[in-house]
Amino acid sequence: MRLLSRTQNVATKYKYEKFPYLPPMEKEIIEMLIDGLTQTEIAEEMEVSKASILFG
């Protein structure tokens, strides 16, 4: 959950392209948040293993 909160904070202020040092999974989440997806939709979009890491 901490990872998602951190990426949401970044996504609300900047587009992910300004943060090339972020890991690929964080970039993917930020891109989805910029597109307006909810946490549930992001979990559905991502593979189960990735979603379980993010959402517990």
C-alpha cells in the first residue's frame, strides 16, 4: 500500500516521464493513475503476483 500511495502522490503532480529512475512497475502504476484508473481497476489490470505485492 505504501508503494501505491507514493506513486499516487507522484502521479497527481507529474507525468511519469519526468521520473525515469522509477522502477518499471511504478511507472506502469503511475501511467494507469494518470489515465484515471482506480486501485481496484489497477489490481485487475496487473498480474495477480504484482497486485498482491501492491495491495497485500
